[in-house]
Amino acid sequence: MKNRRLVSIDLGSAYTKVAIRRDWNAESDLLRDLPLASDEVDFCVPSVVARVEAKGDTRWMIGADAAAQAPGDGISIFRYWKARLFATGSPAQVSRDQMGQSTEAHSSEDYELIATQFFRGLRESLERSPYGDEIASSAVRVCVPRIDVADMDGRVGRILDAAGWRPAHGRVTVYEPESNACGMFTRGRNATWYPPAAPFTPRAGRSLHLMKMLEPEGLLQALRRMSGSFGVLVIDIGGFTTDLGYVQFDTSFSSNDWHRPQIVQQSYELGIRELDQAIYDSLDGDAQRAIRRLSPSEWDALKVDLYRGVPVTIADVRGGPRRIGDAEKTVEALRHFAARLITVRDTFLRDHVRGPINAQTLTGGGSMIAPLHAAVVQALATDEEARVYDLLDEQEPRRTLGQRGGNVREHEVEARARRNQELVRGGSAIGGSSVFFE
């Protein structure tokens, strides 16, 4: 066990989330009411960087402040820079993403500079917030995609050092599939203990107490049956990648390491940024030019209606109102993207998973897109042997709490519903700060 207090940063392609674990047995909590967060969700910081040049000076902005900037003279917007920082095929990524930024960077050094500016701005903002003392006394770990990038720990560590953070001891990074799965299963609970010493053996050090971290139903019930194994698939739809994590618990207690389940994981370069691009490509040239003049926050607001198939009105290049959006093309783009997600899932299962799938769940910012969520959940439900565990199901809190027996209190239902929403968006940050990774 290396880091008693830890900050976890889930570096999302669209939004970044931050969680903190204050002690070995403290819950992992999302940091809320962040000054650089979006207006809609107070724990989601837009992963946007802006460089503003005026009167010979250069000023860097990040988060909501940067997302409010529109491209113009002396203003460069860098949006999906995470994809360019970690992509295994950067030129292909750039060609698929015309909405990513207003000025192209050209090398990994350029993208590392942008990343450094983002992490520095995030640290400075948090240190000025009510969380300042806790941030200053905590090590930091970053959630990254599970893709083939050489020396990921070293690269992220250098960026953190340059930005003034103190990288965590041991693992500087955790992979998004495993951190998301850990956040989902434990719901932010952390518990450690000193196992009883066996006769004539050295006393064990501080260890995980996973039984206290799991829910009292579902997986824990499977563990209590003590037979076979229990496997869960977590599908996380992000802006840059779709992350899949398969977690297999040994429920027979046949292994001395039963409390640390096997995790198989992989990230695939398929994200909501490609769905954005498909919607953008379906528009005519004048509409595309008008969209490129928007700030990132304005574009995000428009997409909510576009994804629902509702036409929206924007100012065209001549200043007049212009309605854009084609419901049929949007439905087709969503259908095609959902089909690609299921294909990725099937590829992952074929290539990496050998155990049973007893449950599967959907998380990530992409799962908040209602028609996409509905299409993917419907496709997952065709597997009769694997229950779909849907955190966005309005009945989940009452149904789950009811399984525990006794009276279900309304404030408990409301609290669980809020936590479910947080886990869908912030599960990776919550899981990344878990004692599981110590």
C-alpha cells in the first residue's frame, strides 16, 4: 500500500472528472462545484484548451473558460487533443475530426505542451478552490485508455511533473476499463485491513477488504454461494475510445488471491467524436462553416437537440438565422454507431474473454445520449444469460434497495439515483482513486 491520500483524474476526451480518496478506508468522492466545470454538470470540466494571443502576450485557458471561446484572430481552440496525444494513428484521427480544434498541432511535443497547459491550469484552479489543502497534500493518478502507447506511465508522469503535480507512487496511470469497473463495483467504497497472522508466518501487510467494498446483493451473493466464477462486462463509451473491461471473480475461494479479481481490458478507438463528425458531415457546406464559428460549449448545447432529431437554429455565415438538422440522417448515424459498438463488444469477447458473462453494464458520457443508450441496451438485452445492469433505469434504485428487505426510504432512493448518475459519468475517476490500485 503506497498512497494513503490520492487524487484521481479521469482525463476524458470531452470532459475531465476528478475524485479524491482521503484515507485508506474513506469513500472516493467526486470533486463538485468546480470553477472550471460546465454549467450542466458541476463535476465535469471540459477538456478544452485555448491559446489567446493579444498585444504580444500569450495566455492559456482551460475548461469552461476555454470552451466559451470562439475561434478567431489570435484565438486557437484545442478540443480533442487527448485523441491526438494518445492515438495510435494520429493522421487518421485528425482527418476524421474537423471539429476537434481550430488550429492544428503537428507533433507529439505540441500535444504534450497542450496537455501540460491543461493539467497546470487544472491544478492551479483546484488549489484556489475549497479543495486546495487536500490537493496540495495528495498524490495524483491519471486514468488513460488501454491502447498500445509506449511508456504510458513515463509519458504521463513527465506531463504531471511539468504541470506541478506530484505523481503517485507505484502506478502513475490506471487504465480506463479497470478504473471504471472498479468504480462501478465498489461505488467508491474503500476498505483495507490487516489479515490475521497464520501460525509461523510473517504478518501480512495492509490488504484489500473487498467484501466490505461490494454491494450487499448481486456480486456479493454470488461470492457467498462459493461456486464457480462470476463475470461482469463494463462498456464505457467515451469521446475518444470505447473501453471494455471484463472482471471475473472467483466465487469458490479456491485461490488465496480470490479478493483480487482478474481483469481483462481493452480500449478501442471508437468514440462519440466520430458520431459528432458523422452528424457534421451530414450537413451542407454553409451549415458546416457556421458550426466551425461556434465555441465548443455552443456546439455541445446544439448537439443535445441534434441527437434527438430536433432541428436547431444557428446564425449562418451571413448573420441570418439558419435551421440545420435532418432527423432521418441523425437516426441513421446513431443506428450505425450503435452497430459498431456492438461489433467492438463482440470482438472483445471473442479475442479476450474466456469466462462467463453474468452481467453487463453501460457507462460513459456517450451512454447519456438517450437514443444511443436505448439502442445499445436493447442490443445487449438479446443475450438472455447476461443481465443488463442499467444505472440509468429509473426503477433501479428502488428495485435494488427493495432486495435488501425492510422499508425503502425515499431519501435513500434519491441518494442512490444521484450516485448512479455520477457513476455513469464519473465512475473512472472514482475507481481510479480506489485502494484497489495500491
